[in-house]
Amino acid sequence: MFVLLSVFYYFYFSIVGIYIIFLPKVLSGVGYDASEIGIIFAASPLVRFILPFLFMRGLTLNATIFKSSLFIVVASALSFYFSLEHFYALLLSNVFLGLGMSLMLPFVEVISLHSIGKERYGKVRLFGSLGFIAVALVLVKFLSSAYVALDFLLVLTLLTAFVAYKVLHRAPDTTYAKEEHVKNDINIFKDWRLWGGLILVQMSFGSFYNFFTIYETDHGISLDMTVYLWSFGVLIEVLMFFFQGGLLRGNLLNLLRFTALATVLRWFLVFLFPQNLAILFFSQALHALSFALFHTAAISYLFHLYKHKSLSQQLFSGLTYGFGGLGGALIAGYVYEYYPKYLFLTSSLMAFGAFLLFMAVNDKKIENLRCSISRES
């Protein structure tokens, strides 16, 4: 199961690599302006945001819906060929791609955490980072036209869907079927500081995911060098995923606080030094904290905090990558169009807001969680 999950993450995050590194540049080359790119890339996170609330109302993320998500992902990737130069059609293609991928990943995340545990999770998830690097380094050499990126996208969605289908059939039913009978114990409003912090961290990534390539090339950094910056950040992320197991035995809240603070520093450095390669590489090294360690600490915390584990992962995906990604993409689009100098300063302020919210989370609740984790270990 470890190998199969590794292959799934490799192909899944290869798709993500194409989507966030190259597609914004492709759309810019086709003629879309910054605000239009922001709106288009807000479509996928909007779907991620809406979906968890449907599951809270009774929809169940089961094997049938998971299989449907595989078909949706492939069909939406194919539709990009016909919609690339038509704004509303392209918006719809992004909606369906977001729908398929946001159904697929949380389902596999639950299988991963059940099957291999949080301490080994990083070692399987790091293959996603390797896939992200590989597609970045390969595609930059072949990106002679927009449709080359779409060819890569289609092939990788086909491979991801195939491997995901194999994961479903290899996973014991108990890793997901029993979730259908678990009562929802998640209260977002009661835990609003926690969820608000998680959302703001991801919202701060809106500038990075949607405009980092454009931002750096506009400041005179070559596309090749920008890809090297992306790849370096992900390489450091891989190392963190591999070695983070021991850190996850500690206080998860403190990890969230620390990684949020590292994210503040990261975006502030990009704001101050957009052309300084040494500082840009250092800021990318902080990706190990602001993404890798933050992501694993967050999903591990939610996995142990709530009984309804699949819904907690759905909500994490929906509220952070969904609502946070939506807000981040829209804000980044308009900031970069009208106040481009302050793009990453805006991100830094969002991350600082997340840090303040994490500082306000009830420590007693975290201590109870740590006791519960210790008993399970």
C-alpha cells in the first residue's frame, strides 16, 4: 500500500505543478489580464469550499463518489483544449477540475492516515513533492506552446485516475466505510480561531500559487530560474516530509504557530527582495515550514481532534485550499493589477493574522488532544 500511495501522490501533485507553475503564465501569454487569471484560478478553490458543506448536510464521500471524481478529473482536463481561449468556458473547466480533485484527495488522505499513520505520512507524501519537481523541470524545457502544457495535464490526469482506482481497491473497506455512521462532531464556529488561522495561512499563498512565476519574470528573473526556485522549495519540502516524524510527537499547536510565523517572514522577504536570488532561495527554503510541516501538523491535528475523520479532511481541504485559495486568488489578482509592488506584503499580513489566531486557540484543548494522541501511540 505504501508504494501505491506514493505513486498516487507523485502523479496527483504533478498535476498541481502544471496547474500552479505553468497555467498562470500560459493564460497570461494567451492574453488574459491579472484580474481574469485571479478569477479563473478562484474557480477551483470555490468548489473546494462549497463541497464540505454538502457533506455536512448528508452527502457521503464513499467509493461511488470517489470513482465519479476520477471521471470528472479526466473529462475536465480534456475540456481545456476547447476552452483555453474562451473565458467562461475555461472558468467552467476549472470548476470541474477543482470538483474532481477536491473529492479525490481527502478520500486518499484518510486512507493514508489510517493505513500508515501520521509519522510515516510524510515519507509517502514526499513523492508528491518529487512529482511536482519532475514536471516543473521537464515541462519548462518543452513549453513551446500553451497546448504542450495541456498535453502534460491530460496524460497526468489519466495516470492519476488509474492509480487512484487501484488505491481504492487495495484499501480495506474499514478505512472509509465506517465513516458513514459517525456523527458529525465538528463545530467550526466553536473552533473559529483554529479554522480562521488555517484559512489565513492558505489565503496568504494566493500570491505565490497564482502569481509567483509572473511576479518574478516581471522583475527580470528568467523563467528557467523561476522554475529552479520552485523546484528548490519543493526539494526542501521533500526533506522536511522525510524527517518531520519526530516533530509531530510534540505540541501540534506550537508547530502551527511556528510555521505561521515562518510564513510571515517568507512572504516579507519576497516583498522586500524580489530580484535578490540568494534571498529568494532562502525564502523558498522556508517552504519546508510554511507548507510541509504546516500541512502535516494541521491534518494530523484535525485527524485526532475530531471523530469524523473524513469530514475533517474535507473541511480542511474546503476551508483552507478552498475558501482560503479562493480569497487568496481574488485578492492577489486585484492587488497585482493595481498595486503590484505590495503583492507579497499583503500575503505577509495575512500570515501574521493566522499567527495571532493560533496564539488565541485554547491551550487546554490542545493538552487534551496530546493526551489522547499519547494513549493511541
